[in-house]
Amino acid sequence: MNVIFSSEVLLDWLRTDDPVKLDRLWQHADSMRYKCVGDEVHLRGLIEVSSHCVRCCAYCGLRVDNRALERYRLTDAEVLGCVDLAVRYGYGTVVIQSGEDPGLSAARVAGWVTRIKSETPLAVTLSLGERDDEDLQLWRTAGANRYLLRFETSDPVLYKRIHPNRPGMVSDRFALLRRLRRMGYEIGSGVMVGIPGQTFASLARDIQFFQELDLDMIGVGPYIPHPATPLGQGMLPAAGAEQVPATETMVYKVLALTRLIRPDANIPSTTALATLNRTDGRELGLMRGANVVMPNLTPTRYRALYEIYPAKACIGETADACRACLGGRIAAIGRTVAVGPGGRMGKTTPIDTDRSYGATYDSKDL
Ligand code: SAH
């Protein structure tokens, strides 16, 4: 069904700068995308419900130690207002995202989910960080369909360095993803590309994990330094000659390889990528493996406060402008906007060419 890459072949691809080979990679990823998930692009309306966070992640501007950041939490009416817009704009899914905020009670989130599922045709994706199983189960029972939780890096030493545990609790996102799957969520995960300290070998391993976890959704974007964080201030060591650069091309490589190893996954062309290349980063992501975009529905006055990294693309735009802009970009590359919730299409998507893809990606081709 999907391409199996050995670690060596993945590493060769991640290291190559040969434009001819890369062109071939883009083409194969795009044709795999077309065969397995078609030309439709799913729109997931993003609602950034709270910028409060108790964690101290070394990369993220929302970290609790960033005292300079003004924090907000949307009211129920504001959240439901965003949901109304999603319905009006014809989006199939809302993604409810926040920092890790215990002030956002499980009951309150469950209330939103219940209302959305009973009053709209929308699928609900949650991305609220590491929460207790009890909360996650409550939301699932209320009807939440999907959960996004990036594992950020599969290198345990690097993960610990950039993602400190909460006092008395050990963060194990792999275990949490497996529990989410058992609860019946579609699960999404992913990594940042170019985290200082990330080696080519660990990035290759990350990609293999996408396959091993059989992820339904995979988000990959460049690491972007935030000056109010230890990583952004250069306080943590890079990996020397083995350091993965946080470049646009590196992100496209990971997107393309991800499409080849997880052909029917839902893969967004991320805002972080659009931040590196505002002109056509979104489009190039969609042409090199991605099939999802996440237009922002958060009320404009809060946008700048959800500053996980600086100078985020689309920060000053209204929800309406985001929708028009993304719709135009999708049409301009000959793709169509999908209708409906757009969950994973099923594990039995017929692909008869998978074996030849496997052969195409033999390491001796490089
Ligand atoms: N609190 C939730 C949502 C975090 S924001 C959680 O922990 O899952 C969503 C994603 O933004 C993170 O998973 C991370 O991969 C990405 N992100 C955070 N800081 C970033 C930075 N400086 N550059 C690029 N991406 C970043």
C-alpha cells in the first residue's frame, strides 16, 4: 500500500540538494497525493481558544515563562461565533486549539463539542495539549472526532530538552497518541523541522514513526525561532554538521516523503510554511504532498496574542479574508475545495502502483 523506506534511503533524500532528484520527489509525492486523496483540499477552520499555557516548552512563545505576553481565553459566545462562521463558509471541520490551559475546564470544552455536534454538520478536531484521560474520554463521548498532538521530535534526549515535564508528571506523547486512538479518535501528530539539536537521523526516524503510528493526520512545519524562548535565544546546542536546517526545501522534502509513506493521510500545508514563504509556500506545500489547509477563524483582535512564533502569516486578516485568499490559492493551482468533514478515507484505498513506487525509491537511484 505504501512505500517502505529504509533509514538509509530516507537519509539520502533528506540530505540531497540535487534539483533534478528533488523534482522527481515532488512529482512522485504529488502523483501519490492525487491517486490516494484526489484533488480536493479540505479546509479546517482553526479556532485558537486560549493562549494560556502552564508548560515551558523551549520553542514556543506561549510558554508560561513568557510573562510579557498578554493572555486571552475566548468566551463561549466567541467560540460559537467562530463555529457559525465555519458553517457559513462551508468548512467541514473546526479545529479547537489552545495552550495547555487547566483554566479551560473539561466540562466547558465538552459543552462546545456537544453543541457543535448537535447543531452543525462539522467534524470537531481538538488540539488542547496533554490532558487527563478522563477529559479526553469526556470530549470523545461528547462527539469530538479527532485529536492533534505533535510529538515534535522522536529523539528522546532532544524531546526532554525542549519539552520539560510538568512537575510530578512525565510527558509521553507517543503513549498518549495510542490511548487517543483506543478511545476512537482519529489521531494527528507531527514534528517541527530544523529544531536546534535535531539531526538528519532523528528526522528520518520521525518520518518512520508517522508510518508506524499509522497516523490519520500529519502536520509538519519549519521551526521558527521566537526571541522570548531559550531555543530562540540560542541557549540550547545545535547538532553541528548533522543539524537539520529549518528551511523551506527541507519542509517540502519531509512533506513529500510523508505523503509517500502515509499515502492516504490528511496532511496540511501549514501556516508556519506560509510564514517562511508568503508568496507561494502554501501552494508549494499543496503541490508537494499536502491536501489540507487551516484557515484561521480566531477573532482578529486575538490573533497576534496567539504568538507561538513571531511574524505568523495571515495574522492581520479577518476570517473572511483568510477564506477568500485560501480559496483563490487553491483554485489557482487547479485544485478544488472539498465539501464535508473529510476524515481519513479508509485504510483500503486502492493503489496498484505501490510496488513500483517502492522500487523507484531504491537508494541506488540517488
Ligand atoms: N498546546 C498544544 C498546541 C500547541 S501549538 C500542544 O501542545 O499540542 C501547535 C504546534 O505549533 C506545536 O505542536 C508546535 O509543533 C508548533 N510550534 C510551537 N512553537 C513553534 C515555533 N517556534 N516554530 C514553529 N512551530 C511551532
